[in-house]
Amino acid sequence: MTQPLSLRERAEAEAGRMPPLLARAEHLAGTVLLGEHGRRRAGLGDDFWQYRPAQTGDSRRLIDHRRSARGDQQFVREREWQIAQSVMLWVDQGASMRFASDDNLPTKIERARLLSLAIAILLVRGGERVGLTGTSLPPRRGNTQILRLAESFALDAPEDYAAPEHRAMIPHARAVFLSDFLGDIREVELALTKAADRGVRGVVLQILDPSEEAFPFRGRTIFESVGGTLRHETLKANELRDRYLDRLAERKARLAHLCRSTGWHLGLHHTNDSAQSGLLWLYRALDRGSL
């Protein structure tokens, strides 16, 4: 089992190379609170935004007398509305994610945990609330929440392929899903469709071992799932290559179509690539105005 503190230290090392990330939000309903960063909308924040002419119903204590003294009209000093965005994470912790084709490579779950915790650190540093999909760990801010996330990520799921969690999606929040997405695609379709129905948009990062892309197997080969529930032996593995690659391409195309239709952003990361490159992709995907 991955040790939470060790995972957190590695994730903080990755996150420390970037400035704090402020999650972009198009819809803010249900996720408004006083935060440490401002969004340009009048409200209850501490920072000055603009002056506007006083209107009927404005309290006299809101009037800025120094600005009003410049003319015959009274002005109200408006401040920014401090808004924090909720970001929900789902990390596939099924047995298939514990695969690595080489001892020098991290398993898919090790990379997924590192990237998800690193992006959570960036989000929390930027004033955002971060948690897990479902009901086990609602979005919160602060260092304590980072430790809770690390502890949650250290737990393995018993099944070969874990289904995305889609309960308790906060309306108009953002989400990040990390998985190999090699399990039942219908579960992914259900999760993203339900999320889209609640105005939730986000990022899907598919994490694959390089051997899962190249299929380098030849001759007699025994294919067995990490969980030990599936097993297939063949004397001519190379004859399976084309069919396998066609199925993988079909899966990627279906996932891409799903993301396009639900307004999510899709990325691909290989475990032989640097963790920093994966974190950079997540950073840019969340930080772009289209999300």
C-alpha cells in the first residue's frame, strides 16, 4: 500500500514547480463562498472593484463620501465577490491500474495518485475546494484536506476495473477523472452523462502503460489480469496484435466522442512519460477558459 505522507511529499514536489492554479468556472451556482482570490463580480469580498451611482435601497454606509464629493451624485464603493470553485476528483483504484510492464516504470495507479494529489495541491493553494466524487470526502480547502486525499488514494479497490463514482455531483462544479478506461465504457458514459446533466464539466486523463499501446508480445504468452480473475493463453500472441490495437483505437474514439458530447476535455498520458508532463497537461486543461 502506498504511504500517504510519502505520496504527499512527492506530489508537493511536482506541484511546487508551478504557480498556484485557479480553477476556471463558467457556472458558479452552488459553489460561492468567501475565498482568497477575487472574481470580477460585485459582492462581499474585501478588495475594491468599482464605483457605481447610488441607487434606491442602498444603505447610507455603503456610500463613498470622498468619491461623491467630486460632484453632485452619490457613489457606492463596490467590492469583489470572492468565489471558490469546487473540484471533484475520481481516481480509478481498480486492480488493472496496478499494472506495470517493466520494474523501472511506475504502475498506472502510482502515476494517477501522484498526478491527482499534485493537482489538488495546486488547486488548494489557489483557494479552491477539492474533494472526491461521491459522498466520502466532500470538497474542502486546506492542508488537512490534502492529507485526507492522500489517505483515500492509498486504498486499493478489489475489482479488476473500478466504475467512476457519479453520486453527489455538485451542480456546476468541475471534476477530474484519472483511469486507464479499459473497463466497461458504459459506466464511464453514465458518469459523464449524469455529470453533464448537473452542469459539471471537467477533465478525463487516460493513463496507459507503453506496452498497452505497442502490444509487443510474440509467441506463447499468458495474459492474466492483475486481480487474477481473467486469464488467456495463446501460442501466437502476435496474431492478436491487430485485433487488440483495433479495439484500443475503438475505445479511444468512443471516449473522445463522449467527452466532446458532454463538454469534457480528454488527454492521454503514458507511464514512461514524466510525471511533470502529466501535471502540466492537467494544469493547462483546468486553467483554460473553455472549462
